[in-house]
Amino acid sequence: MARTGGAETVDTAAALAGGTPVVALESTIVAHGLPRPDNLRIAGEIEAAVRGEGAVPATIAVLGGEVRVGLDAAGLWEIAEREDVLKLGVRDLAPALVRGAAGATTVASTATIAARAGIAAFATGGLGGVHRGAAETFDESADLLALADAPVVVVCAGVKSILDVGATLERLETLSVPVLGFGTDRMPGFYLSDSGHAVPWRVDDAAEVAAIQRARRELGLRQAVVVANPLPPE
């Protein structure tokens, strides 16, 4: 039978119990976003970067009919190398668990699982959003609705530049998801430091981000906080 409660690595469980910072990481970029063998190497480098800042990385995925919050070396290898790894949004989690599938989590499902596991921070690349021409196609990423009900801090490089960034910002406003520009007044567009759109709020240090999240918790708000951190110039 599928285990839907989730399983944590020893490092992740100990960190959450002891108050050590934990950073959630998505696994879709490992399984589907990067070519082999670079994907496994880069996944390891990302986890090492998190550890280098004093936090515990928790790459999230589905393996063996259960949600894994944090992967050991063998689990990370499976996500990177197996040919049958599915891409799992929130809607796909339950069927994948029941069938015992292997699956990589998207921004939406990673944020959802991280919030339920008690993880406060999630680092990723570019967010999904409203596609160009969505007025006719209704093509909108599930990331947006998930962020409206996952109270985590999502640190990202903004919205993917191929999307309608302006419409995505409007949609996030409608969903009451705050967007903070980290050291910038402009919304980054993944590989672009400036997508051509302003951010509603600018913050210049991590302490202010933490204070904003604490204030939101005191208010009982359920949305994520998007921290748009542009790539460095080099």
C-alpha cells in the first residue's frame, strides 16, 4: 500500500526536530530539466551549496510509493538516472503513490509537500506562470494556485522569461501571493536580471524576509512568499 505520510532522511528529520534550517529543493530539474550526466552532478552541487550555508537540503521526490522529503545518495541517483521517472504536479501525487511510481516534483508539488512537512524555505530556478496567449488557451501553470496555499518562502530567479511576466504578476496579486525583489526593484526573468516589470516590494537582506514571513504567520496567512533573486551579473 502506498505511504502517503512521507518519509524523511535522517538528516532532514533531525534538522526539523532540532530547529536546524532546512531548504526544500525540487527534483523535476534533476529528472527532466538537465541532461545526463550533468544532472546528477549539479544536483549534488546544489545540495552542497545549501550545506555550505549551514542548512540541510531536502530534495523532494516520490519513490517506492511514498513521498521522500530529502533524498540520500541512492535516491538522488534514481531520480537522475531512471528512465521511468514521472513529472508530478500536485494533482499527480496521489495516483503516483498508489501505483508505486517514481516521480519528480514540480515547483507546485514541492512547495505543497514542503509546507506540510514543516519546511519554511524552498529554493528553485524559475517559476511557472501565465503563458502568452492565455486569454485564448487558458494555459496557466499550476505553480500559481499551489503558491496560494503553501506558506513557505520561495527563493527563485523570478518568472520564466518565455511566459507573460506581467500577467503572471497580476495573477499572483489576485491570489494574494506577495512578491519581494531581493536587492532589486525589477522582476527578474529567470536568466534575465530584468524582465521589464517592477516588483511590488523590495527587500535588501534576509532578516527582512524572515520578519515579513513571521508577520504573515502571526496574521494566519496561507500564501507563499516569493523572493525574486536575480542571477549575479557574471
